[in-house]
Amino acid sequence: MSCHMAFYSPFATITKDEENARKAKMVAIIERYKDKVSALPTNAELHLCKYEGFWLLHGYWFKSQTDFSVESIMALQDGFQALPTDIFLASNPKTGTTWLKALAFAILNRTKFKTESGSCETHPLLTISPHDCVPFMESDSFLNNPSYANGLMATHIPYTSLPKSIISSECRIVYICRNPKDVLISFWHFVNKLEGDVSTPTKLDDAFKCFCLGMVPYGSFWDHMLGYYKASLERPDKVLFLKYEDLKKYTENEVKKLAKFIGIPFTEEEECDGSVRKIIELCRFENLRKVSKDKTQMSKDICEDVYFRKGIVGDSVNYLTTEMIQILDKITKEKFDGLNISFET
Ligand code: PAP
């Protein structure tokens, strides 16, 4: 067992009483927002409701979990107080969140932990998941223990629905996006893996229709991205806009950009001594996937390797029909009309 686990993972040392208290708190949150949620447009089959322009999960949507539900977002909007030093890693689902979490965590903690294995001082990312190192603020473990975040948090919440203090406190936000075709395919595989044998697999046709309509958790891919993109133009010192494809292609450059933005640029000495390269290696797809296969801490209900499928650019061509590609390209063109956004596929 890693010597860091007790400190980093909210699940590692949880007792039965703590688990019960956590559940009770979430039951209270769901109850508190019951009336507000029942007044929203809903799609019962997809377990979604529309809130502030985006479709979101609600209530007990997965194996009695309430993680990522609209109620948790409402609770954060009502009570979350951001600090100016906080850093938020924001994203649409399936756009590279796990990778960004690992990189940001490794950059921030680079003097604290060694990036190579070999002793008890090994890096947490060698033994636990990036999701255990950096919590999602809308997950129930975070809501029960916000101090756990330690200044670095992730979120899928749309920009316009973020708790107001995140904007007013002037803290920094890093957004990662990805080409929508690969996002759809990644999402489709994820849903089918998550549901496993408890239900019939979602057909690609159905996933495609829902994705185009924005009837997926966290709503329209395009609107989600536009919210953060526009914010990055208006407040470039506070919102950094990254692309998964750039991170794949120009990894070193993007990692340096990220370090600079979060306020701890690599020194000349670090650039020469291989520190950047070591962080990239630590967070490489194959390495993170290996850790996830060896150990699962994040949740008893989700097998960690569900976050690591192929990790490549352009895999969607192996699944989407020509017609699907044309429709997705058309939506992207219309939504991003006049804006300087393009994706390499
Ligand atoms: P989440 O929203 O559920 O947290 P997220 O991490 O954003 O998922 O996206 C998962 C995708 O990132 C997967 O893509 P794929 O389905 O096309 O393979 C996953 O493989 C990819 N991914 C995870 N870690 C890495 C990494 N270290 N390098 C590159 N891609 C990665």
C-alpha cells in the first residue's frame, strides 16, 4: 500500500460510519433540491434534466450514486467558496480530463515527490489514479470533504453554471477540449462499459442522435466548449484553453504552457535536467493505465481502467459512418462560425 494513500484518497481510510454519514449528506442534498429539480424539463429514459441550458444527470442515477448530479451542482452554487489560489481543471466528459488531472497534479507537486519509482517516496501517480489525486468538485466525496481538494479541483460544470465565487475570486481555470467525433466515440464506449451487463448496450446510432441534440450528461458538447472558449478570450490570464490533439502532438510545449499558466513555470535548470520529460512519462497513457489496472481506489462501483481505452486521435473514423461525420462536421461549422477553433482529426 502506498504511504501516500491515506492522505490522498478519500476512500482509502473510510470507515463504515463515515460512509454512512457521506450517504446521509447526499440524501439530504437530493431532498433539499427536490422541488427545484422536479420543476425542470426532464427525460426520464436518459435520466437527464435541463438546468441553465444544459442537460444534466439528476438524483440517484447510477448504482445509487449521486456523483455529478444536478443537485450536487446546485449545492455547490449555493455554498462553494473558491479561493483566489484555487485551480480548476474544467472539461466536457471524455475530452482528456484524466490526463490533464495527472499532468497538473504532477506539475504542482514536482518538488514534493520524486517522479520515478524505487522507494516509499514514490509518486502518488505510480500507485493511485489521477481521479484520486484530483477530485471532481461535483462528486459526492468532494461535497462531503471539500478540504480534500487542496487547491486543485476538476469539474465538468458548464462555465455559466459554475459557482459564482469561482469567477469572482479570480482563480484560474484550465479547460481541455477535444474533437467532437472522438469525444462521441469515447463517450459511447464509456457508457457501454459503465453499464456493463446491467442493461443492453447503447447503440452507436442512439448515442450519436443524443450527442447531436446535446442530450448527454453536461449537455451540448459545442455549447459547453463555447462557454469556456469565450471566457478564455475575455479573461486569458484566468482561463486557459487547451486541446487534447495539441497535447498529443506538442506535449512538451503544452505541458510548459500549463505550468506557466498555473503559476509555476519550469526553470531553465528543470528544462535541462529532464523534469518536463519525466512528468510527461509519468502521465503517459500506458503508465496511467497500468496503475489503474493494478489498483482501483476511486469508487467501488467503477473499475478505473474505464478511463483508459485507446488514448489516440482520430479513432472515430473506425466507427462513424460518412453521414455521421458530415452531420457532426456541419454542426461544428455552424456552432463555431466566425471563431478561430479547429480540430485536427
Ligand atoms: P472523463 O470525462 O470520464 O474523466 P476523460 O479522461 O476526459 O474522461 O477522457 C477519457 C479519454 O482520455 C479516453 O479516450 P479514448 O476513449 O478515445 O481512448 C482515454 O483513453 C483518454 N486518456 C486517458 N488518459 C490519457 C493519457 N494519459 N493520454 C492520452 N489519452 C488519455
